[in-house]
Amino acid sequence: MLIFSILLWVLFCGMVSLYAWYKGLSFFELFLLSFFFSPLIGLVVAVIMKQNIPIYEKRQIKLGLARRCPHCAEVIKRRESVCPFCDKEVGTPHKGKKAASHRQSVVSR
Ligand SMILES: [Zn+2]
């Protein structure tokens, strides 16, 4: 039963940390906070903390959910065909070889 409780505790800490990571915050810091205090406190802190936009955008690009507009360099959604910032055509997202090689270069960094 104790093992089960610890596993559940760590699972909750992991979920809070993932949420924090998605928001552009530190996975490790939030995990430690959640682990030693409470996942609930960790969650409250993660919700209150301001989103780290540059890191959030970087992670969105890394996850393939967003990309940079080739004209104005703003981060836009991957599926967008017209940039909402500069109203220019950005084309369909790259698929296949180019995307794969880009993913590879991200991984190798
Ligand atoms: Zn643009």
C-alpha cells in the first residue's frame, strides 16, 4: 500500500511537472517542489507562474506543433497557411525528408 501511495505521489508530481514543462517552465524545479511539498502546491505554483513565452514557443516548434513564419519570423501554428501576423502566404508545412532531417538536427543538438 505504501509503494502504491508513493507511486501515485510521483505520478502526480510528474503530471504537474509535465504541465509546467508544456508552459515553458522548468520540469525539474516543479517536480522537486511537488515531490517535497505537495503536487497540489506544485500545480498551484505552475498555474500562477507566468508562462515563459520564448521557451514555450521553442518547445512548440520542437514538438512540431508550431513553426516560424519565413517572412516575419513570428511563431505560428503548424497548420496555418497564411501568417496571422504579416498576412503573407507561408505555404503548407514541410513534410517527409525536410521535416525528418530537421527533426534529426533538433535531436542531435
Ligand atoms: Zn509572418
